[in-house]
Amino acid sequence: MEQSDSRVVTVTMNPALDIATSARAVHTTDKVRCVAPRRDPGGGGLNVARVLRVLGGDVMAVFPSGGHCGLAVEDLLIGEQVRHWAEPVSGSTRESFTVDDESTGEQYRFVLPGPILTVAEVESCLARVREFAVDSGYVVVSGSLPPGVGADFVQRLVDYLEGTGARLVVDTSGAALRALKSGVFLVKPSIRELREWVDHPLETRVEQVDAARTIVAQKVAEVVVVSLGAAGALLVTADMCECVPSVDVVSISGVGAGDSMVAGMVYSLIHQRSLMDAVRFGVAAGAAMLKTPGTAPCSPADVEVFYERIRAGADRGVIRPD
């Protein structure tokens, strides 16, 4: 097939059937009566794929799928017209459950571990990703790893992608981040994940920049984008260091905001925007995701509005961390 730099493959090794609901109050012992739930296909890479789809991107989502929950996730993706490859596995795809407490405005998230994947199932997933990557500009691996998948999975994926020409974007945490050695194009840790990665509190912006620069200097990744929540993001490369502010948004749900940020960045990159503009668009997409219930994809119109606000603010002078 002809190489397409605009095509994106997403990898979700621990997908979920996301269930979101609300109750007047969440309390112990007694039954908590909830409203009718919303069900969405979930897990980092699937959230990225869904946002890319609504933005108009060309995306293929690859994930292991098993049991009734796996079939439900596949059906929901079909309903959203997200192209996907569900690699069959013997275990059942997990569920995740989110409850909003209407009396306090607090949100409770219950996240299950996922099925235990066999060595053969992991190898099948890796081989399938490489197959699609040959025709793609970017591969995005996002989310947690289920039992049975070693912390070196992402680094192994780097090796599998060698020779395909696809750039790897990584959004994961914990041991999987610490196992990265080289070959990543862009990595997006949150500030908490960056602290855990380098095992340092990183209390000042200068310390955060230095930590990101160390990752770039060690050639783990060419680009580090640190998500700072309501404060926006920090972009660090070998010759660039910028803070990108966010916009004020009344949040309905914070679930999937980081995944939406990744989708916005990759969408911009496949359309040949600069790194700086890509991060601005990503921050805008993350902010837009806050306005949606559960893990419903953000509105492209909201993303564009927020992006223009961020860019207009940049024209008045970008705040540099050092």
C-alpha cells in the first residue's frame, strides 16, 4: 500500500467498557441509586482514536478484545464509525465505572485491572500493530498495561516499528514509562507521572524542565510534553522549551482529557502544523473534553474556539519557564 503520513494507528492494550452515571449522594452501606448510565468504549488509545475520528482524522484502533464487554466495545466503536481491529483474546475485556456525586460535585472512578493476556496474545497484538503501521505516519500507544503484559511492552513496540517509518507517541505511566530506553518521538507524561518517572518531587518549573530535558538528552524521546492540568502544558525538545497555557472551562468530567490532548496534538502533526501549534491544539482539545459527560468525544467546534483563544494569548507573549 501507499504510505500515508496522515494515517494514525492507536494501540490500547487495556481497553474498557466505560460506564458513567450519577447519584444524588454517594455514601457507604446503603444502596446508591443511580441515573441511567452512559456507556462508551474506553482505554487510552481508544479515547485518542475516537477524538481523532470526530476531528476528521484517518485512524485505525488496534486492541485486544474478549468476552461480552469486548463485544460491547466493538459495537460502540462501530456506532461511532471508528475503524478498528479487535485482536481476539481468551480473557474478558474489563469495565470501568464512574459515579458523580451530585450533592458534592465529586467524582468517583472505579478502575478494574483487565484480563491476563498470554504471551501469544501479546505477540499477535504487536504483529498487528506493525502491519498497520507500515501504512501510517504515527502510532499512538496510550493507557495502562493489563496483567500479563510486561513493563517493556512499549520499548518492544519501538523495535517492532523499526523500518515502518511511523513515529511513536507514548502516553502511559509507572513501570512502562521507566522501561523506556530510546526511539520514541513524543512522550506525554502528566506532572505526577514525570515526578514518578524521575523519582523526584519536581516542585519548581525549572526542575520540571530539567527533568524533561534529561529525557530528551538521553534520547528516550525527541519531544516531551508535560500536561499540567488547568495550567496547560510544558513543551521541551533539544532546542525548545515553552509553556502553553490552557483556558478556563467549567468541567463536567475530567475523564479522557489527557487522551483528547494527545489526539489534538497528533491531529495537528499529521496536518503539518508546528510542534508549538500542535501542543496548543492539544491543550485546547483536552480543555474541550472537560465539557463532555463520561468519555464522550469533545466537540470540534469547542476545540477550535479554545485553540484560537490560546493562540491569541500567545501572540501577546508566551510565558517561558526559564
